[in-house]
Amino acid sequence: MDKNILVLPGDGIGPEIMEAGLLVLDKIASTFNHQFTIDKGLIGGHAIDEENDPLPNETLLKAKNSDAVLLGAVGGPKWDNNPSHLRPERGLLAIRKGLDLYANLRPVKGFKQLLDASPLKPDVVGGSDLLIVRELTGGLYFGRPSERRDNDQTVVDTLSYTRKEMKRIIVKGFESAQLRNKKLTSVDKANVLESSKMWREIVEAEKVNFPDVTVEHVLVDACAMKLITAPTSFDVIVTENMFGDILSDEASVLTGSLGMLPSASLAENGVGLYEPAHGSAPDIANQNIANPMAMILSIAMMLRYSFAMNDEAHAIETAVEKVIDQGYHTGDLKVKHGTKLSTSDMAEMIVQAI
Amino acid sequence: MDKNILVLPGDGIGPEIMEAGLLVLDKIASTFNHQFTIDKGLIGGHAIDEENDPLPNETLLKAKNSDAVLLGAVGGPKWDNNPSHLRPERGLLAIRKGLDLYANLRPVKGFKQLLDASPLKPDVVGGSDLLIVRELTGGLYFGRPSERRDNDQTVVDTLSYTRKEMKRIIVKGFESAQLRNKKLTSVDKANVLESSKMWREIVEAEKVNFPDVTVEHVLVDACAMKLITAPTSFDVIVTENMFGDILSDEASVLTGSLGMLPSASLAENGVGLYEPAHGSAPDIANQNIANPMAMILSIAMMLRYSFAMNDEAHAIETAVEKVIDQGYHTGDLKVKHGTKLSTSDMAEMIVQAI
Ligand SMILES: CC(C)[C@H](C(=O)O)[C@@H](O)C(=O)O
Ligand SMILES: CC(C)[C@H](C(=O)O)[C@@H](O)C(=O)O
């Protein structure tokens, strides 16, 4: 197959993990006889430096005309004091909205060999394997009004959703559970928020269409506890944007493998965007020590979700597991034994394992 | 001293832990020669059953005329399907607003003897001792509009704050840090929310008044991670209502001692309310097995914050630690050794230790 991929390396460790990821993608192309045509674009801090815009129009246009987008990471101290419209993360928010990437999928899986690095006890966290399905284009992130009032004495942000926006992400949650262990945890704050009440109604209405999925409602505060006390009790968690932001970051550190976690941001029919769950880690940039595995596993998600190349995705995932099983790791993974590799050596090792 | 205390036992295990707590309060009265006059009132499920109102006017009036309020816990499955204005937690929200309890203080402390029960590794969580200062009467919880629109096709909730509301809780955060280890972590989502930008400005403006306090800004998603990976790095965390709800529940399970955690909800000059951080645990109600220590430690907080009885508060806290040190515990604490006590025996043991 021929596919056009827009690559957005971004800031910090973004470019080096992207380079590592593209080595793996090359190997997939030659092994499975595909043609991946790569175009590059600017986003985040680099885009601000060069175009004075965290998401130049050209990047968004290129993204819309591609078959999928790969993103490294954005942000860094250099831009921390910029006015908000000139901050790197605005680029991220703008591309989410611009491509209508309403569904953010964040799998969290414990790698047995990495449990050493988890802050949790092995008997609590061992075997965790959950997927957070976060709404990504609504809620407090984009609701209007979002402004100062009364001569700067009052401020409001708005948590707003349409029924349609809630329904599509909730359905995505059910569908995701159907493809996994058939358990859906819907997270809301229905004892306080009107929006959560509507959310819960929609979940209740949808569940008749997914009779094989078991549904539970958990309040966001209770979920924040349960992720720590019983992480293995979850399969798929579906929730709105802000709750999903907090809970997915919380979940990402449970297994000690943040540097291993990929993510996918999907539109209803359009282009998907794939990026590691971790950030741009400017403190370790340009040292060839960053962990490229979250980027590489994000490429596997792209192959599966955007190109329906399941064997290819699986080949990458198996190669990563094999390399980890052999005790190879990068410096971010605080494991006790094994061999520490550089970014490029790790990519090479995974290429060889495919 | 003479003090009038309004006691609201509430639902589930509320009445039995309150009874246990009052035994300890009696002992303080006789030991230190105080007179505590106890009145009782209805709130939550019981108030709905008897008065069809989760916070009867009489209760709020009594609260306003008391020197402090003690609350057990509210809620239970019996009222779970009630319409929202007839749900037990509405009583809680109404008394917070009615007494203007803007500052919720939730200390989280690891008891060395209970670390067995923590889901975290002892080297990660050992020595944690933090205080969450949560805004309790603003934000998404009370902002208007909070309603359906467009013929039930859209829904909005409103995150609104006045500068004054933000300032008073931020100042409370600084003051709390000053009384402890002089480190304040201000939590917001300033890269997305206008309200968080105002919040951060106020923190920056206030810090000149507290030169001895070190301040850091942490985004709410990053804070949800750091609570797990580095719980000992925190001293005081100050944040708005919804973030505080999520983070304080998350923090409450870190040390394995949820049943030990008290809370205080304070007004600017008025009456304070004191309650355990845990809920009404209807599944174990009326069995005399609930852990009364969070209630008892909430009474200590009342003595300290509302009555400035520091020695008395300290006497309770020392007694609890002593009893725990001797290996006594209740069934909720999943420790490996020691002696398990009933609710009333635990209260008795603490009374004797005073
Ligand atoms: C950078 C920020 C705006 C973003 C978010 O809050 O969505 C990030 O935290 C994430 O989760 O992708
Ligand atoms: C019961 C509920 C409304 C309440 C809240 O969200 O504030 C509770 O979770 C708490 O933290 O005291």
C-alpha cells in the first residue's frame, strides 16, 4: 500500500525519537512491501520561532491532505513566558480542533520486566492493561465564554458539550471495550455537574446497543483513587476532556513505563494523529538518550487504526516486547538489571527484532 | 472554656464513628476542664427521610449558631436514585455554601506502622506528609449557568470565580505552608483555562507577602502524576474546587490510611465544619467495625482550628499515634501484624491513651 504521512517532529526530544521511529517504519515498509511517503511540517515551539504561529496554516493543510500524522512532542522553557496564543501547546490544541480529533486513545500496559520501575507494589500493579478513551475537542478546553469580567474581578470558563459530541466518544468507548475485555468504566461527576448527568444518560441509553459490554459508572474522584488501589480492575475508561487529561496522566505513571506509552487521536472519518504520551523532555534533548519506544508504539497504533495494517502493528509491538524481554532499556526506565541503550541503538535493536 | 458543638452524625457509619468520637471529646473535656455542649441535627439521607430536605433549614440555623460543626458522613444506596435536589450530597454542598466554608484542609500523613497497607512501595511513599488546601465554594460546583440548552441537545456548566474568592484560598495556602514546611505547590491548568491564568497571577502577586514560602506552579495533570511518583516532595498543595476534589481523593489512598484522614472546612470568620475524608461506607454500617480514627482526628482539627486548643488537639493526635504504634488497628487497615479492634474498642483505647 501507498500512504502519505505527515511527520511533525516538534520540540525537545521530538526530533530524535521521530528519527528513531522512522527507522522502524522503514523496516516495516521493506518487510511488508509498503510505500510510506513522508512529508515534514512545523508545530509548537519551532513553528513559533520560524512562522510566529504554533500551528502554521500550511501544517494544518498538509495534515488534512495526509493519510495520517505523526507527532513527536511540543514545548520547552524557551517559550514558557510567551503570551498564550504563542505557546507551543496552542499548536496541539489547534491541530486537535482543526482535524476534529475527538477521540484520544491512551493504552496503559504494564511490562512485566519494567515493574521494578513502578512506584506501586508489584502485587497491586502487575498485570494492569487499560485503555483510556478521552474526549479531546470539547468541554472546558474549548467552551465559550472563557474570559475576564467585571473589570478583571471575575473570570469564567465554560464546560460545554453537545449531545452529539458526547455520544460519539461514548460509542467509541463501547466499541473499544468490545474489542478488548468488554468492560467499560464511564467516569463523570454526575452528583455535581449537569454535563455529567447528560453524559450518564447517554451511557445508559447506549448500553443496550452493546449488550456484551459490562458498564460501570464511577465518579471522577473515586476513579482517581481506584486507579491507584486497583489498577488491574479496569479495562476501558471513557470520559470527557479535562477528567481524561488528569486521569490519563495519573494512569501513565502507574506501571513505571511512561516512556513506553503511545497515544492515538482519532477523527470520525478523517486523518488520525499519533504521538507518545510523554512530553518533550527538553532537559534530555539532543543527548541521544531519550526512550523512543512510545514513539515507535505510536507508529504501531497508526498502522493499526489509520491503515488497518494489523500484522504490521503487531510486528512492531512484538519486537518491542522481545527487546524489553531481553533486558534492553533506556535510561528513563528505572529497572535494576539489563542493558541500557541510546535512542538510536534502541531503534536499531527494534528494527533487527522485526 | 464553654463551646457549643453541632453534631451531624449523618448516614452509614456516620452515627457509630461519631459516637466513638464523642467519647474522646468527653475525655478531653474532663482532662482539660472544658464544657462542650452538644446539639444534634439532621443532614443527608436521614434528613431526606425525615424532612424531605438534605439540609433542613433548622440544621443550617443551628450550625450558624454553634461554635463548630462535626459531621460523620452522608449518602447510601437508598437515596442513589433520588432526583438530584433530594440526594444526600446536596446537603453537604448546601452546608458548605450556607456557612461559606471556602477552605477545605485535608492533611495526608503516612503512619509508619500502616505502610504495609499502601499500594505504593515503602521507599516511594514513606515519610509523606502533605496538606491539600482545596477551594470549596466556587468553580464548577456552583457556577451558573449549569443547564441544558437547545432542546436538550447541548449542556453547559460554568467554572466561575471572583478574584476575591481565589485570593482568600490562595492566602490560606500560603499561611498553611508558613505553619508547616514552607513549600507551596499551586495547581492549575494555566496552559488552557482563563480561570487558571488569573489564579496563577494571584499566586504570583501574593508571594511577595510570604517571602519565607517557596512556591511552585504545577499543572493539574502533572500533579496527578507527581502525587504518585514523588509524594514526599509535597508540603502544601493549594487548588480550586474540582481539581482539589480529584487530587485530594487521589492523595488520600497513597499512604494506605484513608480511614485515618480527617478534614476541616473553614469559613473566613465563622463556624468551621470537621469530617472524616472517607465516606459513609454503607456496606459496613452498624457492625461496629468502622475505623473511628479519621473522625477522632477531625475532632482534633476542630479543637485546633476553631477553639485554638492546641494542647488538646495534640493530646488526641499523640494518643492515636501511640495506639497505632502499639499495633492496634481496625479491619479497613490492611496491615499484616497487630491487634484488630472494633469501633468502640478503638475509641476506648484512644480515650485511655489520652
Ligand atoms: C499540553 C496540554 C494542552 C495537553 C492537554 O491538556 O490536553 C496535554 O496535557 C495532553 O494531555 O495532551
Ligand atoms: C459528595 C461530593 C459532592 C463531594 C465533593 O465532590 O465535593 C465529595 O466528593 C467531597 O470531596 O467532599
